[in-house]
Amino acid sequence: MPAADIDRASLVVAVDGPSGSGKSTVSRGVARALGLRYLDTGAIYRALTWWVLRNGVNPVDPAEQPAVVARLADFDLRISADPADQWARVGDVDVTAAIRQADVTAAVSAVSAVPQVRAELLRLQRRLIGDGGIVVEGRDIGVTVCPDAPVKIFLTASAAARAGRRALEFDQTDDGAVAAVQADLARRDRLDASRAASPLAEAADAVELDTTKLGVDEVVAAVLVVVRERTGVAPGERIGDPR
């Protein structure tokens, strides 16, 4: 029997884990299967990082943290909540591709570590989540953003598997490229796990899934089992306006 019968429209599924563990792909799959909205909180931080860089701020320099915070005032983000059609816009600029570029990736952990940034974007994330009906993925969802979520998943994978997946996304599969990606992932993990404000962490009541040897469909199926066991919600029709 489920631990609690929860209305689909109020359901929040929190998915956390390090880069390359499969969070985005799995979360979109779960959202599609359950007919829920989807929020990639990492894309929000990436969009702000793009905005900061566009305005000539070097967020990696600690002395420029006040300038990073200042850019929050004119950060105008719109982001899709449709798991089948992901996009992000800052003002009138489509940044869907730009926020995945190397310069943003190199700087996003520095932006994410600024306490004022996390406080402001936490408020934004909670507004976007609203009353629920959503799968939310990130690094501090179960602990900080949605601590009361009835379903919390923490995805893990070996360092080699994570690096291989991330390198494959960029068609860089030679040994040197994979090693470089693995080193960068390790750097980001250290930064994200050691920051003072909302570090990467696994909630005490999260279900941990190791995706190292599992395909996407297998992980999605495992998450759906947890959702059904904890809430009684099973795959069904989409609810609400996905945007």
C-alpha cells in the first residue's frame, strides 16, 4: 500500500545527484510517464551564469561576487516546464544552446556558490514549482528546495560512467577527452559539495539509485515504482499547461 495517496496535481518528485548521473534524462522520462511538468533547476543557474558573463562579469573571481549579485536585478528568465520541449530565454534571447557551452559550464559552480544567488533563485524555483504536479531535478532539491517532497530520488553512478556519458553528449569519446571531462566533473563535485549555501547532498529519506549499469528506461521504471509505492500515483494523462 502507498505511504500516502497524493493527488497527481500536487505531486512533487525531487531528483538529485551529481553531473552525469542521468538526472535530466531520467527526470524528463518520469515527467512524461506521469503527465507532469518538469523543472531543470541547473538550467536556471546556467542561464544566470550566461547573463553574468554576457554583462562582462567574471564570476570565478571572488572579488566580483557583488557584481554577480547585482545582475540578479535585471535577470529576466523564462523557462519551459514541458519535458518534451525544453527551452530557456533571458529577456528576448533564446539561450537554450548557449547555456550548455564550455564558458558557462566552467563558471556555473562559482555563480551557484554565492549565497545571495541561491537565496534569490530558491524563491524563483519555488514560484515555478507552485502547488506541484512536477518533477524537479538538481543538486539540492530534496534537502533545500522541496524538503517536504513525498518522493525523493538520489541518482549516482561511477566516475567513469558519468564522464563517459557527458563526453558522449559532445561527441568527444577519445580517452583524453573522457579523462578531461572526468577531471572537470570531479572539480565541480568538490565545489558543489563544499559550498556553504545548499551544498550537493542526499536527503535522509531519499531512495538512492546507482545508474552505472542501468539503461535510461530501467532507471525511469525504478523511479516510477518508488512513486507508486510512496504516493499511489501511476503513469497517466498529462495535467495542466506544460508551460
